[in-house]
Amino acid sequence: MKWLWPGWLLCALTAGLFAYMGAVQGPEFAASVGKMKTPDAMFLTGYDLSGARELFSRLVEEFSAERDDGQRSASEFYVAIHASTDLLFPPMMALSLVFLGFAALHSRRAEGQIPRLVGVGLGVVLALAFAYLVSDFIENAVADAMFGPEALKAGLNEPMVFVLRVLTASKFLTGLCALSIIAMLWVWRWKGKAQTASLPTKE
């Protein structure tokens, strides 16, 4: 079990980074645009066209306002998030999902007791983790192209609103599906350990 500790550390760091983004960076952005969330944080649905227009107009208004020297606009701050914490989070999350899947099978693999269906479940987790990673990175790139400082000067690219919504939904759905399967793998592991512990020992 000693080899598992780097994975658990990765999961802890990922959770901490997620909490920081949600509790610090998200509210800081929202405070500048009338308490509207970043598109990334709109659970499952993302912004519809009217919501995207409202966010865009508030970003333009905030971008045009006077500010102290060195103070970033909300749009610049949003892009900076994607270039820092949200550049690290997607691969960390994907690797955490992969680790949690393999960790669930660790003890049982040593006993040679892994049913085919469980192996398929692990394979699906790997595929979903990769799909999550790709969706999140592309979502960030599209959001920057729509709401970044240069985009504010050109106007909202309305046809891309639907694309961004699809990417946001894909990110959340792939992550949630992977976590659901991982939970089932861990239930299988715990049930197996409980059954093994209940077997009579040979004297």
C-alpha cells in the first residue's frame, strides 16, 4: 500500500486547488461582474445566449471603467485563471480519477479476483478521464476566445455560445460519470474485503 501515498497526495492537492478556485477566484471574478459566475462554473448547462450576452456586456462595461494602475480587468483576470490554476487543475483532476480507479482494484488485483465487468469499468474510467481533460482544456480556450480582452473589442461570437455550453456539459458529465463508476468500484472492493474477512480461517 505504500505506493499509493503519492496518489492520495495528488487527490488532496487537487481538492485543495478546486476549493481555492471556487472559494477565492470565483467570488473575486463575480464581484466585478454583478455576481455572475464564470462560464466554467455554470454546472452542466453553461450560459445560454441571453446569459452569455449579459456576461459579455458586464465584462465590456467593467473593462471600460477606470481602475487603479496595475489592476486587472475581470476579463484579464478570467484569462489569467486559465493560464494558472485552471491550467493545472484539468490534468490533476484527470490523473486523480485514474488513480482512484486503479486504487480501488489494488488489493483485489493482488488476489487475482478481478471480474471482467470490473476491468471494463476501469477502462471506462480511463476513457472518461481523458474525455474530461480534453473537454476542460478546449472549454478554457473557447471561453478565452469569447470573453478575453481582445474579444471584448470585437463583440460576442454568438454561434460559439452553443459550442461552449456543449463543452461545459461534457466536462461535468464525463467527470461525474467517472466518479460514479469509481464509487461503484470502491463498493465492490469493500464488499469483497468484507466477504473475505467473514470467511472462516483454517487452523
